[in-house]
Amino acid sequence: MERSVWNVDKQGSPPKLQRPPSAAESVRTLALKDLRVAGRTRDTLLATAFFAGLVLLVLGLALGGEGAARTPEQTAGVAAGAVWTALALAAAVGAQRAFAQEQEAGALEQLLLYPGPHGALYLGKLLGVLGPLLLVATLTLPAGLILFGAAGAGRAVPWAALALTTGLGVVGLAAGTTFYGSITVNLRAREALLPALAFPILVPVVIASVKATSLLLTGGWSPEVTTWVTFLAAFDLGTVILATLLFGFAVEG
């Protein structure tokens, strides 16, 4: 429910009724607040970066020893799978902090009373999650490709196309995990329930991201890559719209 704010100027003139903030203003305010907190504390950034790096290290030790025996297609597939496994798990870690900060401080109910539609709260939180996650992705992608032998040593890498694919994939991961983070924030086992609920929904975006990345590494841009990238864009748009519409029911339920 929207709230109005009364304001009295210094000359004692009659109070003026200020309009409540628009949805765009609410989104910007909440996103900037979360990004300032993330930049000040760096707990979300460090947690997601550490988790993504740990996953890459473990997979590198497990799968990196037979790199010379793989074909270029196999190398690209292993590298793409490792990178997106790390990013998917890092997205779950980052989304857990999206609402946990307010919940731990006892301010979640006050945040839900913020003037404006509840969908704006979801979009603001989504942008707050995207900032650190995109920064982690810019480090994880080249590190993973180099670690698994898909980049370096004279290999041509289409970085611009990979950046587009990575951006679309990260948006899809953040959109799904942020929505389910709002559902599980008040549950005791939210660390375990969030991946269990979100990952089945995120299977399409993970598959599309891995396929597009591996195809780009082996043959550059192609019609098949266009199909996967278009699917990613449609998935992102549909997820954001649906989550925005359902967010009010999720947080109040």
C-alpha cells in the first residue's frame, strides 16, 4: 500500500502532500542502497568470489589433468561447464545475502512497507545482487578458460560475444535466485532450501549458457549460438517479469 508524506516549509505555509516515489525511484533507491552496503562491507563480493574460485579450483584439480588428451571441443565443453557451475553456485550464495541483511537486522518488515509496489523491491534487490555477481563473473570467466586450457597459448577467444553471453546468463541466474531468496529468507534452513528450489528452475539458463559458451570457444558466432543467446534473452525477460508480478505474494506468504 502506497503511503503519502506531508511536508511543512519554514514559513509555516499549509502542509503540502508529496507524491509517493515512483517505481523507478524505488528501484534506484533500493539498488543504490544495496550496492553501497556491498561496497562498504564487501561480504557478499568476497563470499561469492571465494566460492566461485573454490569451485574452479576443485574442478580444475579433478578435470584439468587430462587436458592434453582432449579435443578442442571437449576442452571448450569442460571449461564452459566449470565456469557456469561456479557462477550458478556463486549466484545462490549472493542471493542469500539479498534479504538476509535486513532479516538479520530486523528491518525486513520495514523494508516491505517502503512506499511503492512490491515489484520495485524485487527489481532493486535484483540489481543489488547483479552488481557483485557481474564483477565476480568478469574474473571467473577468463580464469576458468585459462585454467582448463580454452584460452591462452595463441587461442583466439571471442571476448565480446562471451561477454554478451555471460551477461545474459548471469541475469538469468540472479533473477531466479533473488526471487527464491525472498521466499526462503524467513526459513531456518534457507541455505539448503534456496539451491534446492532455485536450481531446477535455472536448469534451462545453465544449459543455454554452457552450450553458447562452448560453441563460441570452438567456432565463434554461428546460427546455433544465436538460437541459444535468443533463448537466454527470452528466459531473462520472462523470469524478471514473472518474478516482479509474483514477488508481492512471495514475500507476504
